Amino acid sequence: QLSEDVERVSENPTEEREGEMEVHEDSSSVILPDGELGTTTPSLRFSKTCLKNVFSVILLFIYLLLMAVAVFLVYQTISDFREKLKHPVMSVTYKEVSLYDAPGIAFYPGRARLLSCKHHYYDHIPPLINPGQPGDIECTTQRINYTDPFTNQTMKYALVVQGPRDVKKRELVFLQFHLNETDQDFSAIDYLLFSSFQEFVSSPEKAKFMKDCESSYSSWKFSGGFRTWVKMSLVKTKEEDGSETVEFKQETSVVNYIDQRTKPRSDQLFFVVFEWKDPFIQTVQDIITANPWNMIALLCGIFLALFKAADFAKLSVKWMIKIRRRHLKRTRQVTNHIS
């Protein structure tokens, strides 16, 4: 802007001289008092102009500072957005259901034998009439043999039982196993839980299904001579690719079983109860807290402030140039009049 003004003045020097001559002629025809020929009026005008210039410079520096803050905010906003994209937040939601899809419970009893299996409701388990003797098996069971997925050589025998479904009635499954003799100091039965018994039944390759389950799910144990109470909860995890994995969390409580049979026995009895902990299915997924629309709105506001600050700075510079030119013009007029 300053260069344009200089070019315009250099292109029209005659006009400015003619204006100065006209002002000189007009001022020569006016008789000024002696007091006004002094330095009082020009100094007063100069002090006002100086204050205005100083104030303009201060405002210009303030807006430059605001522009620097806006640039820093832009950088910080973009950095935070990129950081949130790299580190999503885990979101946990709970969905209440009245009926679960019946889970599958796979037992690996070894030499132990299933004596009884029943579904009970409202946490009421009647006392055993003939413990250690075969009883009613009212559960849906499947027996399957398959090769160990980790060695591919050892054959494994699994007894798959349908788990509880009705969480409103607090349905539970009570099982009793019997082991006649054991050559180990500690006797226990392994088991694992998978999400759907119906998927196992409808699977055309049950052996492959059990191998996949054993590779994906954790296995637990319950010991002989105790009543083990297992309360299950279901956790679904949504992956980034859209797939969903299911796992079980369980709380286990163990109560000692007092064997009241008349004759001392060397065999072992196993008792285990499976029940749902609560009617809530826990869903876990990663979410990105950075909202691109919020960032775009913030950046638009910051850039608008930058443009406004730049526009004000340009106007301030123009105003300062104009005031300076006006001051120089008045100074020349007063000097010409005095001379």
C-alpha cells in the first residue's frame, strides 16, 4: 500500500505542487495573530498525532499477538486430533436381556463319569438322595472326540452340555460326576465355555468346531470333594474390522462337600453349578473421541479470527500512513506560510 501511494505521488508531482501553491496563496491572504505564528498549535496537533500513532502501534502488536495465539491453537487442535486418532477410547455398554442364547459347556472328564444333570430354578437345589449313584440326566448332552489343536496327535474326549438360558427365573444347571479311582494327588475336571450350544449342534464339522473353541476360549477346572458354583457373564468385543468376539467372565465360589455315605469310599465326587450372574450382556468397542466436525468448526473460527486480524492490521497501517501524510502536508503548509 505504501509503495502504491509513493508511485501515485511520483506520477502526479505537479498536482501536489499546484495544491501547495493554492494553499500558499490562500494562507498569504489571511492575517494570523502573533500567538498563532508560534509553535503552540502545531505542537498540539503533533502530540495528538503521536498519541494516535502510538495507540495504533499498540493495537497492531495486540492483534499480532492474537494471530500468534490463533496459529498455536490451530497447531494444537490438529495435534490433538491426530493423537486421538491413534489412541481410541474403550467404550463399554450393557444390554439387558431376559433370555440368553444357551451356552455350551464342554467337560473333559477323563475317567470320571457323569452321574446326573438337572436344570433348577430360583437357586433352589434339592439335597441329593443317593450321592455317588447314577441319577437322572435331564440335560441336552453331546459326546465328541477330536484331536488336540495344539499337538494334532493326542485324541481328546469332550462331553458338551447345554447351559442355562432363563436369567429371569435364575435358571441353573447342576451336574454330578463320579471318579472311581485316581492315580493323582489332586483330582479335577477341566471345562470350557463357548457362546452358543445351538451353533455346535448345527455345525456340520463338530470336531473342527471344538478345536476352534479350544483355541479361542480359556479353560478352567473344578475339584473333587467340593461343590463349585460358577456364575457367568458374557462379554462381546467389537473389533476394528467389524467382527465380534465373545468371551466369558466368571465368578467361582467353592463349598466343601461333606460326604455322609455310610461306608468310607476311595472314589471322588464332583459337583458343579452353572448360573448366569446378571441379565446384562457387556459390549466393548473402541471409539474415537475426536469429532472431525468439531475440529472443522474450530479451525473455521480460528481462520476467521486470523483474517479479521490481518484485515485490521492492514487498515491500521493505511490509517497510520494517511495520518503521517496529513501531518507532513500541514507541516509544509505552516513552513511555507512562515517563510
